[in-house]
Amino acid sequence: MTDDTRRDGPPSFDRPFEGQDTKQRVYGAVLHAREPMTAAEIAERADCSEESARTHLSFYADLGIVIHHDGRPARYERNNDYFEWRRMNELANEHTVDELQARVSDLTDQIEAYREEYDADSPADVDVLDYDAENVDDVYADLGDWATVIEERQLHERARQKATSSTAPSHG
């Protein structure tokens, strides 16, 4: 593998944060965590000292990026609400109200198509066991996509509302 290929490809699974500074490695470790972790666990993943991990985790907690859970030992987890808020703001800043509205409409059409196809109001209302074994993987894929489309529509609608309120003329 050439150096160019390695640079353009995904990071190594063994050392996914190689080449980054400690602050970035701690950030990456928190982002990849599936459940709350101790500073020691994060330090191990970030390949740094526990004290360094705590320093950066405290900083990220102050910013709202990380949630600090008191206890012995204290645990840390990524704040999914922060990342949703950040994504919503990016959408509102990068797209016009009309573009956001068009995307909401497209996503709504996709949701309606899934509702019709599965004769259900939401993915949670679909019983996968009602389908032939040969189709189960496709049904699971559709249900996952349907749930994602619902989340995307909510995010785009919030961004549209934010963009609408920020472009409204002020009265005063």
C-alpha cells in the first residue's frame, strides 16, 4: 500500500487516532464509545495518561460535548444532544430555507412510501416475523432506513425553523 493510499483510506483499526494530538485522541475515543466510560478506559483508547484524559474530558464536559457522571469511578459519555444541535445548526447555516423545505418534503415522501409499503405508521409497528426468511434482511434494512429518514426529517425541520426565524425581519 502506498503512503497516498493510506492517507486517503480509513484509519487503522489497531490505532485509529494515530497521528493526532492527545486532545483529538480523547475526543475521538469519546465519540466512538457506545456507553459511559471511565477516564482510565478513555485514556487507554486514546493512548494517553489518565490525568491527560481527565483534563480533556473536563474541558469537553464544560463545552457540553461530554456528559460527566459522578461516581466512583466517574464515567463520561458523548452528549448526543450536543451533536444533534451542532448538525442542526450546520444545516441551517449551509442551506436556504427553500432547500431545507424541499429536503423535508422529500423525506416526508420517503416516510409515506414506507408507511404504504409496510401498512404501518412507524418502523416499530412492523413485525419482521411476518415476512419470509428470504426477505428478512431486506425488511431490516428498510426499517433501519425508515428510522433514519424520520430522524433526518426532524433534524431538517428544526434547521428549517431555525433558518426561518433567523431570516425573519425584526420588528422594532
